[in-house]
Amino acid sequence: MRKLIITALCYFLFIISINAQSKVFYVDLKEGKEIPAQPILEYTQNSNNEKAQKIVVYPSIEFQEIEGVGGAFNEIGGLALMSLPQESRENVMRNLFSEDGAQFSFSRTAIGASDFGADAYSYSEVAEDYTMEHFSIEREKKSVLPYIKMAFKYNPKMKLFASPWSPPGWMKSSGIMDQGKNNRDQNKLKDDPKVYEAYALYFSKYVNSYANEGIKIDRILVQNETDANTNYPSNVMQPAQMYQFIQQYLRPNFNKNNMKTEIWAGTFRTYGALDALEFANTEGYLNAVDGIGLQYTNTNYLKDLSFLAKDTPTMHTEGVCYNGKNNMEQAYNRLGEIASYINFGVPNYCYWNMILDETGKSGWNWKQNSLINIDRKNQTVTYNPDYAVIALLSKYMQPGSKRIASFSKETLISIKKESKVYLFVQNNPDTEKNYECIEAGKTVATATIPSKSVAVIVY
């Protein structure tokens, strides 16, 4: 009798396991559809196996731990945010960072001016101030610092990394932070021990000044886009110079001052050069850094980097900026973009401009996409299609989850956290799409996602 009861119980549990309840959460990307501030919906359509797309899932095969999803703080976005009344400001930041909103958990800021600063500026504007006597972050108290502080208010656990687009102009051979296209041979940090010492002090002053404002900088990436000569702030820093600066100056400064902020190489990209591979392949370079930051990198090179870097961590630092059209087609591309990093071992994704003003333009007249546009004159807030997709990914791709093995003929990201599996998929056509989730040869869940959507299947 006892054996019969146990057999019946096992059969009952088996029936439950192959009919696991799945839920579908999605964002609607139909043309002309307004994106709401709370874009994530639950799809309650009954699922079936008719013409189902199969997803084979291997929850026991685990890869990297996820560090999260986020976006970048910038001066233009901060100024737009500060133009709103307090209540509207709070609503925007609540939607981006709170547990009830997108819950962004891994974000970026610039050290001085990025291309989306209002103009070129640094924290050391007095030439040859090698002791940083005149170092100041005062300018950022108007917009950047309040912007970041509000994010931490809604997500105190958020991680923040930072990188400069350019050193102060007087530290460079060109003497200026921007106009690199016209000064290609001079758009670089001076090869001078006094400058290196001063620049290392500049970084430590930055970290400490932000700490005094209650903001922890978790990671420093030494130079944004190390191969860039642009009209906005930029600085070419070859792997050999980056290693020399970190190993001989920056790391000793941080160690001397007992600073816990990590030092990472990058940000590297693949744009006519393979600086990340060169850095990883040069003996001793990896020992100087805590990891490598990447953006605009083809998956072929991510595979090559993982071979060379082996146990050195990597991270994603900037999403595709596009052209300010903020359309549905670009939003559909985001899942594939994010998958190209997550599925190749990178533990995070960082969107670029979270907020821009009504022009969508940089201080150098470059128009780009953003999650949100704020019209300063009319005091209106527009949530763009990218916001919907990135919010969905962030909400269900929280720190501590792990990527798992899976197979599908379509774009797919598979992760698990505790006892739940999360499958990120999309459906561009005008009809629903059915999915059958299979583990160990058995159907464990079925789901249907609506047309024109990016969705997550949870079981």
C-alpha cells in the first residue's frame, strides 16, 4: 500500500511538472501606439501547442551571474529632468529605478563632459594644476548629482560605473578636450610622468568627491572609446599607454589611499581596431585591471576576447545610440543587441541616454535615441519605444540571476533565478505566437505571446 501511495504521489508531481503554470509579460510595440509610463502588461490568452515554436531549456547548465540592466546619466538629461516640477521629476525616476518600475540596477555616468554634456568641461580647468588644488565638481551639483541621487533614492542597491571621454584639456597634447577630428595626432594624453601623476590624482579626487555627496562609484573605466577622434570630447589611448598609466600611477594611487573602487580597462570597441584583444593578449596587462569594458563589439570578437581574457570579467558599457528617431523598429532591435552580449558571457547591459530634452541633441548637435524625452518648455514627458523594451528586460533580469543554456531558432535570452525560468523572446508579425518549453524531452510549459511585442515567458 505504501509503495502504491508513493507511486501515485510521484505520478501526481510528474503531471504538475509537465504542466507548469507559465506567465507572459510583454510590451506592446505596435506602430502609433503610445508608450505608457508603466509599459509592462500581462498576457492572459490561453496557450496551446498549435504550431508552437520549441524552446529547449537546460536549467542545470549555468553560465555567468547577471549584474543587471541600466542606462547612462548625462548633463543634458539631468538639466531636462531638473526643469520639471518636483512631483513630475519623482514620477520619472520612480518609473526608471523603483521596484514598481523598471528597477534599473547597473548604470553609468561620465567623468566630466561626455558627448551629452552641454559643452566640454572637466573638474580641473586651471592649467598645470598638478596638485589638483582647483579640482571641483561644483558644476555637476546643478543637474548630474541630483539626477544620480534620485536614482539611488529609488534603488539604493544600484551599481554605478564611470569613465571620462577626455582628460582635462591641459593634460593633452592638443590642449583641448574636443575637436579631435581636427587634431588627430594630438588628441591624446601627454606622455609625461607629471601629467600621469596629476591624472591619477584627478580620478581619486573624483571618487572621493562623489563619496562626499553620498554617491559610491563602484568601477572606473579609464577611457571611453580608446580609439576615438571626435568633435565632442575624446582621447586616444592605446593599450600600452593605458596599461602604463594604470600599473604605474592609477593603481598605486588607489592602493595608497585605500580606495575600493575597481579599475577596469576600456571602454573598448571594434571600429577599425581590436584594442581589447591587444590588451588581453599582452602579457601582464590583465593583472593590472579588475575587468574589461566593451561597447559596439561584434560577437566574433567577444568570443575571441573570452578565449584570451579567460577569467578576467567583462562588462557592457554603452548601447547603440541610433539617430533620435526613437521608432518601433529600433526598439525591436534591442533584444538582439542585448542577446549578443548576454549570450556571449557578458553579465550586464547598459543603455546610453536615459533622458534627453525635446531636441534629442548633444552639445555638438548630434541627435540620438533616449528612453525618455522631456520637453522643457511644455513640461511634458514622452516615454519612447526603447524604454518599454529596456524596462521589461531590466525588470526580469535582476542581479543574482544566472544565464542558462537553451536552444531556439529565434532570438532568445534564457535566465533563471531561484526556482523560476525567464525566457525573453519577441514577435514582430501581426499574429500571436505559441511557444512550447521543453526540459529533458518533456514539455514543462506552454505560452502564447501577442503580436508586435517583446515578451518574457516565466515558468
